[in-house]
Amino acid sequence: MFTNFTATDRWTKKQVHCIYEALIVAIATRHADAVDVKFLVDGRPVWVALPHPAWVEYKKRTGTLITDALAKEIAGHFLKTALESGEGLGREMYSLTVEETLKHLEEVVAEAGAQVVGKG
């Protein structure tokens, strides 16, 4: 859903193509307590940092884990939302809070559920 998508930048009205490229544990690269998810936005690298404590909080709340695949979807959902709301295009790095991460996770799960229901 959100690893290869297009979004319309709110300010320029330009369609941008976003492609997931990498998922890196930021402890090793930036000494940050996060997972960095890299996208190419019309060929330009853009990173979305998801805080590690979100994994712990989600596990505590639900008993389930945030997988790598889900982390990519969360970051992609955030990026698409940022671009379409006018927060995007121009920034190289976004750092989400735990609550922002969990909010986008809930929206990804809801959208995935709606797609499954629509196919049935």
C-alpha cells in the first residue's frame, strides 16, 4: 500500500512518486533510538524515523509486534500524509513521536482492513 505510491504535494499540486528503499536501525548509523525508513521521493532520499519505544508501547497495548513490513507501511503512510497536507517536499528527515507512530499504524491497519473487506 505505502511502499510504492504517488501523492499530490499540497502546495505545488505536483504528483510525486515515492518508493521505499531501505530500513535501517538508527542506533548504528545515527546513535538514535529509532528505525529509519528511507524512501525516494521523485528520486530524492527522504527518511522517516520511527522511535523504538513505539515497538514497546504497541506490544504492551496489543500483545503483537510491529514487523519490518508494518514499519515500512507506517512510514509510507506518514510520508503520503505529510506530502498531501503540505508538510512534505523539501525535508530530508522526519522524526515521529511514539504517539504519531501509533496513530499512523492504526490508520494503516484500518485501511488494510477496508481493502480486505472491499475484495470480499
